[in-house]
Amino acid sequence: MEFSLGQILKIVDGTLEGDEAYIITDLAEIQHAKKGQLTFLGNPKYNKYLSTTEATAVLVPKDFKGSYENLIRVENPNLAFSLMIPRFRPELPLPNPEIHKTACIANSAQLGENIYIGPNVTIEDKAVIENNVFIFANSYIGTETRIGSETIIRPNVTIYHNCQIGSKVLIHSGVVVGSDGFGFVRTEKSIKKIPQAGRVVIGDDVEIGANCSIDRGTLGDTVISKGTKLDNLIQIAHNVKIGVYCFIAAQSGIAGSSTIEDRVTIAGQVGVAGHLKIGEGAIVAAQSGVSKDVPPGTIVFGYPAQEQKKARREIVNIRSIPDIKAKLKEIEKIIEESK
Amino acid sequence: MEFSLGQILKIVDGTLEGDEAYIITDLAEIQHAKKGQLTFLGNPKYNKYLSTTEATAVLVPKDFKGSYENLIRVENPNLAFSLMIPRFRPELPLPNPEIHKTACIANSAQLGENIYIGPNVTIEDKAVIENNVFIFANSYIGTETRIGSETIIRPNVTIYHNCQIGSKVLIHSGVVVGSDGFGFVRTEKSIKKIPQAGRVVIGDDVEIGANCSIDRGTLGDTVISKGTKLDNLIQIAHNVKIGVYCFIAAQSGIAGSSTIEDRVTIAGQVGVAGHLKIGEGAIVAAQSGVSKDVPPGTIVFGYPAQEQKKARREIVNIRSIPDIKAKLKEIEKIIEESK
Amino acid sequence: MEFSLGQILKIVDGTLEGDEAYIITDLAEIQHAKKGQLTFLGNPKYNKYLSTTEATAVLVPKDFKGSYENLIRVENPNLAFSLMIPRFRPELPLPNPEIHKTACIANSAQLGENIYIGPNVTIEDKAVIENNVFIFANSYIGTETRIGSETIIRPNVTIYHNCQIGSKVLIHSGVVVGSDGFGFVRTEKSIKKIPQAGRVVIGDDVEIGANCSIDRGTLGDTVISKGTKLDNLIQIAHNVKIGVYCFIAAQSGIAGSSTIEDRVTIAGQVGVAGHLKIGEGAIVAAQSGVSKDVPPGTIVFGYPAQEQKKARREIVNIRSIPDIKAKLKEIEKIIEESK
């Protein structure tokens, strides 16, 4: 595969400082890029590599200060670079429509057109698989669960009964959707289970990373809305409601009945306690422990989490304790001497 | 399905302030409840909704201060409400006894009566499946492992060889029981594996949430005792001993050889270091990092975890540093002036 | 199985204070050991049990101060004891070579000699399975993925397309290798996925614990090098590079593009942010949140993580705030009185 810089400019909608005739034959990260390769600067941390890279051309932000043999200025270098990836590295094509002979599909299940059902997939009673769905090997679709059109379910996924999965959803391997919420009542002598009779409802264009667990609601639904993206190993407890276009990074957990409003970003290993609300557009920094509501648009951090500025000032304050002690000693000395 | 409040009173063992003749046709959470529905107040945080809910009746604690059209006072509203859930929302029935034709069962395995073995289940040599067990699709039962009567194993569960699972246990999808403990010795040039030759022993009435990992013992057993409940994505390392009727919330991890005594509650994302003891009835707050023994009955919190009161006072102390600095400045000023 | 202490001395390369004629019939942990059993002292925390154990002999470090009926001094008691485990507790033998009739293997896949492919395994197009490999039930090997010789893949493992797994690798159940990295660009109205076109490359002698997730690179590779050991439920994000002979304990997560150099030890529930470098031989204590590079050979701890001595001093400083306040009060009193 080969593209001239002139052709690339059109694909990424950029402006060139250099020569349109140069030919690009591959992509690479800036620290590894060689002659003939296109690279990008998406994180200022990597700007230092501009002086050592052998790349033929570099995608940079429009306001980038710096020069290079061939500099392509674009709105968003990450996005521009990502547009080039499938040109040079075509994705593994999805399999042709097929219902593998080893799949176990209940007679009462409804199957759409042009679907792929891989080896050893189990589809239970009255499940509905819409058109153009791909369900890979060893996955399980429970009774009365619906899988929306064009959704892709990777191998070894488990979706319990009576769940609703939207269209164009991507569910990675090891994910469990619809397991029982952690609902119990401790009595004097033992522990009684609260039946978990709700559902999981997942909107269109959602992506769920490997080995996530999403529990069904107790009575109502656990909801993940349109366009939200979950990284790996995330816990979503019963009755949680997540809005549209949120990001949740790996190993975070949202406890029962909490609400994450639209366009929230939650970094890795965050814990959100139960019955809370994280307001629209809020950002929760990595490893934070959120124990109270977060207002819309705020950035929080820490354990327990608080507004980021406060949390940072707190760290500065802690690190000033030796100074405080030194001053105290000085003062005590002065007082001692003045006696 | 319909119940009069009079009928409901008998089921939940409550006293009514209202009219027994009202008919309830469904259940709902208090913020969503409509006419004809029964709801409950199990968490004071939701009391505010009593003024806006349209519910026909509300289950409340015996000593609840407040009034409503139909108020049902009970010992434990969560428990009472949970008794009503199966009346209005019957659970998906378990499948009829069957050994699916695609299951791969070793000749030397022993199968009890009235069991369900789903599609593509593998049962290895000399495994024992007691009566009335349900093993769903794609699960794996290793050599010489025993599954106690009435236990339910959801799809895509893996139980390694030589493990003991009690009766009436519920294991959710993605769980791995009996994988090797993380036992290695670092030598000068490489890392040597310590054979993991013990077992996992799980007591009766245990529930294990989706995608948990429970490692086998090195020599002795990893033990989870009767009635203990594990949420999702929990790590139980080799040789851990967990007592009866404990709660462990999602994404917590217990490192090797630690002992969790009876009736302990561990909140989410907690880490317990190795070779420790958490005493009977102790409570560990969310995201705590436990690095030393916890005495029975105490509540601990923080990183590193300490007795809750101390941990809270510490937070208050940290937040008083600006005051300390202000006072220091004042004193310095006074001293300066007095010179 | 029986061994005299004389025979054991030769196996563990130790020196005996006691009588070579004693017969050992089993192994046990020191707190449970009975007559006829061999035990060990690998952690000083357990030294107290030396006065109560009924063990016939105890493996101890060469410089151990203390005496016992039969004391075997060795370089490393953990290692010595681990050499004895397979003598008394033979491991479950691996299955004989077989390709199970229910396995679904693409015609274009290449299969080596003496391999075991269990029930319901799926092997996709052009995958390569080298000699003496074991792939247990319900596992999935994607298109063009290569599994090196003598590697063992436990049940219910998923390895996506185009990944490279070395020789003598052990992958536990529930592991997902090669899922998409969490790469997205947030645009004004929605979120765009960055294609994840790289691979996962795993070196020889690596062990990966249950339910880990290892994402493929965006363009280049996610790499785990020779001899590194991962515990359970670990997240390895796209483009992470891990050196040789590292330990990573359970539930830790390494964010995108970070580099873990050789022989690093990462304890449990640690988070490492993206684009960082953890230097050779560094140690990261449990639950730390690493937000900047860690120099080689250093020990870090805390949230945010810092050099261990600093982190500890900080805790001491925080705990001294009440003293600071008391002194301040005293000084204020003196000043008040001197007015």
C-alpha cells in the first residue's frame, strides 16, 4: 500500500509544510518511525522525538510550534492518524454469514438475516438475533435476550436472559452481562438473597472491554446508554444508569444504583460508591474513591475524592509539614531564649 | 398478578397504617413508583421521595417517622420487599433435567439424579456431580472435582481439578475456581514456579459473582465457608481462609494465606495483604488497603487502613493544615513586632 | 510416599542438625504440621510456630537462629520446600495427545505433533499450533495466531487473531489476549474508535493468571517478555512493553504505552498511568498509583506513588499533626500570657 502526501492530505483534511510528492509506505509511532513512514504527535510528551525520528512526514496539531521536513497540520492528529490505520493495516475481515453446525440454537429463537453464529454458541429460548449480527465461538445468549443489528460479540461472552443489547455494539471476550446484582439482607443468623428480577439494557454503539461484569437490575434496569465505551475488567453493579458517550477506563467499578450522566470520563481503577450521581461532563481522575455526588463539569481526584484543585492543594499542604515543624522549632527557640 | 394490602401484610409480617383493601399490581423503586405499585424505603437517602412518589403503599421500618396514604411497617423493608419480588416478577424457571447431547462427559465421572448439563459442558475424569445440580453451557468441571447437590453453575465457568463445591452454591459466569496460586521463588537469573498442589473448598450456600478468580492452595486448601457471598471480579489468592456469612464486594482482593473470620464485611476495591487476619464481624470500608491484622468487630478505613475514627480524624487533621499555617504566620508576625 | 531426612538433604542441598534416619511421609504448613511431616520457615512471621509445631523436620534459612529436633538449613526454604511438593503430591498428569472430535479446527491451521486439543476448542484460519501444546476445553485461538511449543492453555481462554505466544507459556482460564486497546477520540458530538491493528507478543516461560486482559497494540505490539509472571485479574493496555522476569500481582493495571523494564516487581492493585517507564528492578508497593516515571532499583509507594522513604515519612508527618496543634496552642498561650 502506498499513498503520496498529497493523497494523505485529502484523507486527513490537513495542510502540508513540505512536498506533496513524497510517498508513504507505512505507519509507525514516532520513536520507531523510519524513512517512508508517516507518524503523528498526539501527546506533547513525545515532541522530543521530532529531533530523532526518521519519519518522512509527521501529523501535528494546527498550532504546533516546530518544523520538520514534511509537517501535516490537522485539527486532531490522533484522529487523523487513526483514519490512516485501516489504509495501511486492513482489519481482519469479519466472517461470512454462517450458522455453524455445532451451535445450539433453541427452536423458539428468532434469527435475522446475514448473521454469523460461530462454533459452540448457545442461543436459548425466544432470544432474538437481529440482522447482520456476529456471535463468535463459545458465547452464550440467554432466554428472551435481544441482540441488535450489526452487533459483534467476541468469543466466550455470556449474556444472561432477558437483556437488551443495542445495534452496532461491540462486546469483547470474557464479558458477563446480566449476572445477579449483589443484593442480600443480613439477618441475625444468615444472609438472605434479594431476587434480581430486572434487566440490563445496552444502547447503540456501546463498546464493552474484555472481562467486564455488568449486573442486571433488582427490579428496574441497569442501563448503559448510546456511544459509551468501557475498557476492560470494569464492574457495573445493579441499577446503575450510565448516560451517553461516557468513557470508563479499566478496572473501575460503579456501585449499585449510582447514576453517571452524559459525557462523563472516569479514569482507571476508580471506585464510585452506591446511590451517587456523577454530573454531566465530570472527570474522575485515576484511582479516585468517589463517596459523594460530583457536580457537572467538575474534575475530582483522591481518596476520598474531592475537587481536583483542593486535592492537589492538600498534597502540597501535606508536603509542607516538615516546613511547619521547622518553623515551630524556630519559634520555640525564640521563646525559650526570650525567657 | 394482584395482591391486596391485606394479603401483602401476611407475606411480609407487617402492620398497616391505611386500608387493607387496596390492590397492588406491581413493584417499583420509590422514585419511579406509580399508582397501584408497592415500594419501600430501605435507605434514608430516599426518604425525600416519599413526598413525590405516586406509589399506593410503602414498606418502611417499624420506627419510621412520617406518614403516607398506606404505610406498611416491617422489621426490615429491604427483606420485606424482596419477599414480594418473586410474587410479581417470577424468576426464569431453571431448565428441566437433561444431559445435552453435545456435553463431553468422561466415563469415569459420577452423575447424580435430576441434573441439567447444558450444551458443550466438559466434565473430566472421576468428577462427581451430585443430585439436582445445574451446569450451564460451556462450563468446565475438572478431574475429581465434586459439585454438591442443588448447586447452580452458570455458563462459561471453569472449575479446575480436585476442587470441592458445596450444596446450593451459585457460581456466576466467567468465574475461575482452582487456578494456580501465584507462588514463585525469584532466583538469581530467573523465576521458579512453586507447584500448587492444594485444593479449593467452597461451603454450602456460597454465591460467587461474575469473573471472580479463586486460586487453589499450595499445599492445604483455599477455603470459602458456608453462606459467604462474593460480588464480581474478586481475587482470592492461595491458602486464603474465609469464614461463614461474610460479604465481599466487587473488585476486592485477598492476598495469600490471609484469614477472614466469620461475618466480616469487606466493601468494594479493598486490598488485604498476605498472611493477615481480619477478625470476626470486622468491617473494611471501600478501597482500603489493609496491611496489618484487624481486631474483631472493628471498622477500618484508609490506605494504609486504620481504625475508622482515627482515619477520619486524620482527614480532618490534613484539612486543618491551612489553619495551622495561618496561625504560624500570625505568631511569626507577633514575634517580629515584639523584637 | 516416604523419604528419609538423608534422602531429602540430597534433594534440597541442605545441612541437617538432627538424625538422617527419620522418615517423612508428608508435607504441611508449620501451624498444621504433625509427626512424620516436613515443614518450612519461609517468612519470619511464622517463626513463632516453631515452639508449637509437631513437625518431624523443618527447613530453615542457613543463618536461622533457633533450634529444633531436626533442622535442615538451606539457601532458600521456600525453594527447597517447593522441590519436595511434587515428590509427595504428584501433579495431575497432563492429558495424552488427542484432538477431540468436537474441536473445530480450520483446514488452513497448522498443527504440530503430540498436541492435545480439548473438547469444543475453536482454532481459526492459518493459526499455528507448535509441538507438544495443550489447549483445554472451550478455548479459542484466532486467525493467524501462533502458539509456541509446550505451551499450556487452560479451559475458556480467548486469544484473538494475529497474536504470538511463546514456548512453555502457561495461560490460565478466563484470560483474554488480543482484545482491542481502549483507543478512541472524543469529537464534538460523539466518540470515534481508533482501529487497533497491532498484536500481542508473549515471550517464553510467561505465566498469565486467571481472568487477565491483555489488549493488542494500536499499531505496534503489546509485549510481555520471557519469564514474566502475571497473577489474576490484571489489565495490560495497548502498546505496553513488559521486560523479562517481572512479577505483577493480582488486580494491577498498566495503562497504555507504558514500559515496565526487566525484573520489576509490582504488588497487588497497583495502577500505572500511561506513557510511563518503570525502571529495571524497581518495586511498586501494593495499591500504589504511579503517575510519573520510576527510576531503576527504587521502591515506590502511595497515591500518588513516591519513593518509599518519602511516602513513609509523609505518613509519620500526617500523624504528627495533633502534636503540631498542641505545640501551637502552647505557644499561643505563652504569647497571650506575655502580653
